Amino acid sequence: MSIEYVPVSEGEQEEPIELPTEEDGSLLLSTVAAQFAGASGLKYRAGGRLRGLRLVDERLSPPAEGWAAHRYWCAFPRSSPSPTPRPRCSDLIVLGLPWKTGEDAVREYFAAFGDLLMVQVKRDAKTGLSKGFGFIKFAEYEAQLRALGRRHMIDGRWCDVRIPNGKDGGASAHRKVFVGRCTENLTAEDLREYFAAFGQVTDVFVPRPFRAFSFVTFLDPEVAQSLCGQDHIIKGVSVNISTASPKRERGGGGARGSQLLGWGLVEAGGGAARVFNWAGDAWPQQPPHSAATPHPALDKPYLKYE
DNA sequence: GTTGAGCGTT
């Protein structure tokens, strides 16, 4: 038997593509799938009825009357009830809320990103004063993606939306990379813009004062992992990317005493001036909440900056 | 000058 060409289309209405048979007169399913990805068989119309082609060992057999008597189109697997289980929304933490901002304002702000299932502003149990952070949950994952993809100006302050620690099985470690050999002119915005080409960036951390490294967190852990070990040139600077090791798992003591900035540091005096010596970048590492806008309950002196 | 701020009374 010689090779002949069989007209096959994706659906009954579409334009056919002619596919070659094998020497034995069969048509390989792989030949069909090469043109129609995911096809699982072929069917045709015989009289008024639909008929399916016999398929054995990946070979489609012609109908008794031969290939030329019909034209054929593809059968596809019945789409499973949940073809691609969409990622589910998680609670999101909103950091850096102004003290005055309550649930209503948070809800009103984030409603622009999508329907909200939950809004919380965390408050001190005794005083009822805001702790400066809260939690939200969207109904749609797309809304969550939109909110994670940028920073947020709420009641006059830049706020960050992140996937909370502890949820997500602590997977944030796998979503984050350490960017070494940074120079001082590499801003958080530069990094976000550069790394966005590899996948959605959910967080950029650039220590202040300058420390020659940064952290970039991606939505997809595979993106983060794929970058590890590489050198990249950003704005002419060759940076090195490696895994972000958990905060505490690194030895050495040194300047570790100043971990708890914030209220306590204010009264520490000496080093404070340097600590608050940030520059106004586009992706500002905002001044510590308490120093920039003292909590109304704070009656202690705090360090002002200009 | 290569490892980070802050994380939920249920």
C-alpha cells in the first residue's frame, strides 16, 4: 500500500490539513497530534451519523471504504472537571499601614483590585490602636496577583502586600534569592524592573544603609531557583544570585544587636542618625513606621528626620 | 563591605 494523504481538521468546521498515512495504510496518532496537540482520536460523518476511527497501538485504521471517502476531524479528551486547578487565594499581609487607617479604608483601597473576602487591621487588644498592619483575602487569584505585583499608597503611606510567613508552608524561602555584589546605585526599582522579565516579583528588599546585597522574591519558586548560581549584569553592575538562607541560620555576631530597630532604637542615641540616613529612591525603603509618624500613643521622644 | 523589619488573641 502506498502513502496517501488524509484530510484532517481540528473540528468539523475548520479547514483540513492533509496528513500522510504509513506504509501499512494506517494513520499514526502522533502524526495527528503533531498538527493538533492533545488530539486523542479521529471521527467522521457517515450518512447522518458520527463515527469514530479504530485506534490500536497509536495507529488509526481507515474506514472500510478507505480514507478518501471522508474527511475527518479530531477527538479530544473530555476536559477534566478541573483542567488546570487554579492557584487559590491566600491571606495576604498588608504592612506599613498608617496608624489612622482602619478596615474601611483598607477595603475601599483594595476593592479596586478585586472582590475581597476578608479585611483585618490588627490592633492592640488593650488600647485598640492599630499595629500598622493587617490582612486581606481576595476572591480571585488574579486580584491577588495584581495586588502582589506592586506597592500601595494608602492614606499617604507606601504599604507592602506579601504572602504571610508561616502560610504557604514557609515556601517563601524558595521564592527568594540573594543578590550579591550590588552597588549603591542599584535601586529596588531597578531590581524589580530587571527581574520582572523572569517572573512576577512580589518583593524587593534593599537594606539601608547600603550593604552591597539585596533580596528579590518571586511569585514562582521555580523562577527563583532557576536564577541561583547565575551572574547578571544590571545597569552595568555584575551581581551574583544565590539562594536566600534563612535569617537566623548564619553565624557571626557583629552588628546583630541592632536587629530590633523601631521604637527601641530611637532612644539608643548614637547610631540612630546613621540608621535613618536613607535617600529618597523611587522604591523607597520607607522610614521605620514609628520614626516617621510616631504612634499617637507614644509619649516618648523620637528621632526626627528631614 | 555577599543574608532581610514589622506577621494574625480565634
